[in-house]
Amino acid sequence: MKKSTRAGGELLLEIGTEEIPSRILPQALIDLKEKAGRIFSEARIPAERIETFATPRRLVILATGIPQKQSALVTEVTGPPKSAAYDLEGKPTAAATGFAKAQGVPVESLTIKKTEKGDYVCAVRKQPSVPAVRILKDLLPELVLSVGFKKMMRWNGEGIRFARPIRWIVAVLNGRVVPFRLAGLSSGNRSRGHRFMASRPFTVKSWDGYLKSLRRHHVILDPAERERMITDGLLRYAKEKRGSLKVDADLLSQAVFLTEEPVVMMGGFDAKYLALPPEVPMTVMKEHQGYFPLLKPAMDKSLLPHFLFVSNVKTRHPDLIRSGNERVLRARLEDARFYFEQDRKQTLKERTGQLKGLVFHEKLGSVFTKMERVQKLAATLARESGRGEQEVGRLEQAAFLCKSDLLTGMVREFPGLQGVIGREYAKLEGEDSEVADAISEHYFPRSADDPHPPRTITGKYLTVADRLDTLVGFFGADLAPSGSVDPYALRRQGLGLVQVLLDKAFEGLSLRRAIESAVRLYSDRGVSLKKDLSAIDASLRPFLTQRMETYLERRFQDIHGGYRVDLVDVVLCRSFDNLLDPYLRLVALMSFQKQPDFDPLIVVFKRASRILPPDFKGTVRPEAFKETAEKELYRNYIDVEKQVSDDMQKRNYSEALWALSLLRRPIDAFFNGVMVMDEDRAVRENRLALLQGITKLFTAFGDFTRVAVEEKNKQ
Amino acid sequence: MIHQPYDLEVGAGTFHPATFLRVLGPEPWKAAYVQPTRRPTDGRYGENPNRLQHYYQFQVILKPSPEDIQDRYLDSLKGLGMDGRVHDIRFVEDDWESPTLGAWGLGWEVRLNGMEITQFTYFQEVGGIELSPVSVELTYGLERLAMYLQGVDSVFDLKWSDTVTYGDVHHQTEIQFSKHNFERTDPKALREIFNLYETQCRELIKMDLPLPAYDDCIKTSHLFNLLDARGAISVAERAGMILRVRHLAKQCAEAYCKNRENLGHPLLRSRKARTRS
């Protein structure tokens, strides 16, 4: 926040409110800035610089370099032709008077404008240039009300809606009040400090003075400065306790926008709560209380019995605040310990049977039957890809246990910890560690932004089986998402499924067969789906292709620094039965397209495929080639073909592309050296047959006609 | 005015007619009362020091919402010895919605040193009816405040008087009602009673008796909560039952509005005018 420049006008607008939710303030600041810029410019008083700031109790705009007056506006409107506007005596006709009236100018002021089409009557209107302060009187209320919030409220009889009640307004232009009324209030120059630390209002004259007064009244206006104060404090305590600290961005933003003068403090809790699964105290601290947990410096998740939090009051008795916060945390942790002890009276295994009472979906039966299907499907998929019986056994055990934590008190209390609680309880019950991990991993990736698929092989099969079962069920029950309606978050499920299926473990998976197995398991267990296999397959596969596109777009934006939808088309345009294969092709293609040879290669390929008549059929007769260029191309073709088909078989797609690129020069030489369309039919067809063989090589990889490329070499 | 608790089982002080019905329509209203509150699913057999299926709220409802309501509220905390200069008092976003009452509002949970002590809500809609004027509701959690003031960690250790603790008064309540709510109610019977009250509520509305009708609506809400605690409401059935209660609440609200209108909105007239008439 720089000191304001004296050049031009300085406008300070402070909207004093009751506490606006911290969650929505960052976006409100961006909107406010953007809207202020637009509204001021449209009113012809553009500011040189606009900045916005916020605390829980105020939204503030500083606009500098505002002109004293509006810039002049001259508008010219062309009317009827001169010949129609004036009679022979030069007097204005009805056409002229009507036009003048419509434009709001006296008829005498009309001028003549020469155009290419002849002379026309023209009305020139100069709009008066009004002082900025008079414009702002109307503009500022409009600006305030233009800030839209997702949830708005009324609080008095004025019919105004805002995020929370507005309680005061400061509007000062160059030290003087811009007077207006809004929400039953008059704008003025009296601002307020910290709710508790400063009681009296103070007068605002200039930006610099305002900042100083706020500081004196215990308000740090700039969120960036509050953030620095908080970060510094957090790091200081972390160092003091030799703990490590992962500062969560949302948590930090929340602390910044919940305080006017932040003070970082440290509290502690009884080490006995460290016996809880660490995610539990972590969730209580972060999500319920907004505290920053301190971790042991090692890379694991183990906690120190301390936490950091941000207070909004500086006091000489911080112990009161600390012990209060400790008490709240203790109560919450005690709650958690209560659930933990209750839950431990029953094993996950014992709970599985009770899943019969939990509805998965009214049309798709209970969670118990879902678990049974998932268990069978996972085992089928694993066996089909050659997994041993020991692995299948683990998978079946993990499937049997993976939904049971839904019935624990802990998950009812902390729904975000589903899976995690299952994993921890499974470990405590002595389950195999991979089985335990798979229980939590079968929810991976947890969201569309989560880059982490399951790590264990058991987790991978389990999540694929679980998601496929869900998708098949909902698609089968005619509950597929349409438009913006996706109440069961099936797109997210699909996106996660696609992401996991790109793992090497699924290179042999046939989507068609997997869907078939999933559908059969529904009918085997007595759930009749509305749609049959072919209908489900026909809608589910395009759905997954779309998810694949979404996923690839995100992934390549992040990792390969650029996403080319045309290249995705090359590999996705035809139906595929396995997701990993087109993915590997695309990865190879994305890296190959950076080579200088790529575009010329595509150009010659396109030329070759264009020249082929659509239903051409022919066989190459090598002995009939006469010209050097065609003989050489043929020889190269034979070598490359062998290489390419070998590489494709082994999914060595980069190698295959490289081999294809070897054909570029021979094809070029071929086009330059021979006339493909020779008059002799036998010669012509032999050459076309050769080109056809070559294009087939390309097409085996993908549809290269979809690559967008500038064809400079076209003749 | 200081009102008295309502004598039916309610899930929140908001259900009291002094809030739910009085916030409707144009008539001003300012009331405060203690409301014993029942939330069957929150029962913990008296084993959890912070959760109760029966507890007390102190409810304040102000219509229209005063401009300085936050200051007045903070003064009330000062009166309890909770001064914002030494305690960290925060207004943290918490939007309130009651699906069964067809009601929503925006506001905060007020936190004292991290502990939620009050729900502070500007009502926007009740019974599906947009409110004008807007009322503000303050709901103080009495046990929480008392535990803080007395410095005890278990609600059952609160001193109710010099000789009697909260546990002496309510520990058995928690044990027995938890058992009742979770294990011993008869879902079939609860459903039948629910249906009876629902039918009766509709009949009473037709007879233009919105106040008794609303009692039946409160009953259905509590029966729904009991069924819920018993785990007898399937996911699929849940929304449907909520809608049934909501529908009753809406009809009661509409009937009440009409009733007040027919009476000529007595509270809009000054006190003098009313005593004269």
C-alpha cells in the first residue's frame, strides 16, 4: 500500500459493516476493484489507480488520480440527407425538426456533414462536464450495491441487500464528504476503529491520515500486512517448539479476514489425545476451530500437543484467551475420544453386516449389497489381469471392510474422515497394512483437484470397482447426470475413475468387459436395472471419454505446459476399450510434437492422404517401381513398417513416432520426383497403393488428419 | 417482555410461538425467554460431558432488528462478565436454516475464546414467508455460558445451587432418555402418532385455529426427531418426511398471518389506543 499521490483527486470510500464472512471477502475485494474501475470510466471520471482493502468490519476503496471534472463528451449523430431536411428556400422541413427534437437539440444548431454518399444533416451534442463530486454522489451508492454476494440479506426497511448489515459509510473526496444516502444512512467522514480496543469514532480527511488513525485505533487495514503478521507469529512459535508447520492457505486467509489486529498465540492439549488417529485432532483444530496444528519435524503426520491460533485482541491477560481456547479444544477432543472408545467396542467386521440397514440408493439397494458387488467385481478385475490369489484375498478383505466405518460414531461426527477412520480402526484390529490402507485409498482421488490416486495395488482395484459399480448402477437406473444437474457427483466419480485407470495396473483392462461384469453383478444380486447392458455401455463409455478429455486437459496444462485439443482428438477420436493406451499415445505425441520435424511430417502425411481416392484399393507391386524416388520410398516404407508395427505392439509409442518421421524426406522426394497421377493406370495405382500403405501406418497410431498445422508447403 | 418457556417438546427456542409465529407479519415484538430444548440424536447416555439431548437455551427475539443490536448483545455479555477487551469475542459466519420450519437467516455463531456461545441470526424467511420487518434472534447456550463462568469441564459438574449440581438434576434424564430415544421407542407407533397429528393439524387450520394447529406441527417435528434418533428413517424417506413437517409449518404460518390481519394487527396500534378500545 503506497502513499497516495497528490496529483488528481483522492477518493476514499469505506463501507462499515457488521462482520462479513471471511470466506467471501477475498472475492469481494476483486469484484469491488473491477466494478469501481468500470463504473468510474463509464462515468468519464476514470481513476489512475484503484485499490481495495478489507477487514471483517469494512470494505474500503482508495481511488487516486480522479479528474476534477468529467472529460467532455461530444456526440455527433447523422440525420436525414440535406436535400430532405431543408426545402428550396433553405427552411427546415418536418424531417429536420423531427430529427432535432429526437436528438434534444434546437433545429438551428443542426450542421451539414459531407459524406461519400452526399451531404447529411448532423446533430452535435456537447454533454456538460460535471464536477466529479456531483457524479460520485450518484455513483457510489450504485457501486456499493453492485457488489454481488452469493447470499445476501435484508436488515431494515430500506429493501437493500448486502452480505451483512451496513452500519456506517465514509465517502471523502480530497478531504470533503461526498454526500449521499444509502441503506438509511448518510455518508460522512466518521470512521470507527477496532470493535473492542477502540471505542470512539474518528474523522477521516486523507488516505494517509486514515491509515494512521486506523492503526492507532487497532486496525491494520491491509490484508497483506495482517497476513505477514500472522505468518511471522506462526513461524516464531513453530521455531520455539521445534515443530513443523504446514500453513494451509484457506486457514491463513480465514485468520486474515477474521481479524482487524491479529495476535498469534499458542495453546496446548493433553498428550493423551495423541492416541487418537492424528486426522481427528487435525480436523478438529483446522476445520472446527480454525487452529494451526504443530507437527513433529519428521515427515510423518504425528502431532505435537500444541496448536497456534490467531486472536483479535491484544491484552495484558492472554492467559484468559489461551485457556479458553484450550478448554474448547479439550471438550472437542474429549468428544472424539468418547466416540473412539464407543467405536472400539465393535470391530469393522462386525459392523459390515449392519450395512444392510444403510441405503445406498432406493433403486440400488443397501450399502451391504453394494459392498458385495464391489468385492466380486474387484476380484474379477484382479483375476483377469493375472493377480495371484493372495492379492485377490487381500482385495476381498479390504472390500468387505471398506464401507463399515460409515457406521461409526467418529465418521458420523467427522464425515470428512470416512475411509481414514476405517484405515485406523483396521490397523488397530490387526488387519494387513495394505488392506487398511486400501480402505482409505478407495476414496482416492478425493476430489477433482486431488492429484493422488491410490498408492497400493489393493486400493487401486478397490476404487475402480467401487466407482464402476456406482456409475453402472446410476446409469442403469437412468440417473445419469444431464446438463448442470449431477446430484450424485457422478462426474467427479468418473473423473477419479479415469485417473486411476491410467495406472499401469490396468493396461490389460477391457472397459467393455468390466462394464459387463458390473452390470451382471447387479442382476445376480437381484437388483433389476432399468436399462440393459448395451444401453448402459452406450452412455457410460462416451461419458468416460469426456471425463478423460477433462482430465487430460488439466493434466497437460499443469505438466506439459500446454494443451492441444487437436492432439487429444488424434488419439481419442475412435473408440477404445482401454484408457491407458490412448493416454500413452498422447504422452508420446505431446512430447514428439515439440520436434521441428513434426509439422512437416504432418504436412506430407496430409498430402498423401488427400491424394488417395476415398475407396481406393490396391496392392503394391514392388517390382513395378521404376523411378528412384518411388523405389527409395518403398524401401524406407518396408523398413519403417516393420519397426512401427513392432513398436506399436510393445506400446513403444515414442519410438513408433520417431520411426514414422523417417518417412518424411522420402515422401517429400517422392512427391517431387514422380507424378503420382501417371497416365498409365498400372503405374498410377501402384504409386497410390504405396501411399495407402504409408497412410495406414500413420492411422494405426491415430487420426493425424486432425492435427492443426499450417500447410506452407502446399503447392 | 420476559416470556415463559413453551410447554411442548421443541428442538430449539425458535419453535416457540413467541418466535416462529410472532416474527411473521408487520407487528413489532420483543421477547426473551428460557426454552428447554430436546434433540434426541444428541443424547450420549450421560457419558459425554458436552452433549445433551435435553438442554436450555435463552432466546431473545427482536422485531424489527435494532440498528445497534450487536452493541446491545455485547453489553449483555459484559453483564455476564465477558468483556471484549480481555476476551477474544468473534462473529464467525454461520448461516442458519431449518428445513422443517421453512426458515432461513444469515448471521454468525458468536465465539468467546473459540467457544460458540450464541447463535445470532437475522431471519429472512419463516414458514416460507419473506419477513418484513426483519427480526433478529439471539440464542444463548446456557450450559456453555455457565460452564465457562464456573470454570468446569463437565456440564454435570455445574452448580445449579449451592447444594445441587446439574448432574443431580439431569444426569438420569440423559441416561434414561438416551436409552428411550435410541433403543426403546416403537417406530411403528411413532409413525402412527405422526400421522394423527399431521391430520389433526390440517383440520385445525381449516377451522381457522392456527395456534392449536401449530402445536400439532411442533409435535410432528419432535416425532420426526425421535424416529430419526431411532435410525428408523431411511435416506430415501427422510426428505419426504421433512417436507411433510415443512408443509404444516408453512400452512400454520399462513393461517397465523391471515388471523392477525383479520384482527387488524393489534400490536401495530399504540398501547393507549389499545387500552381505550
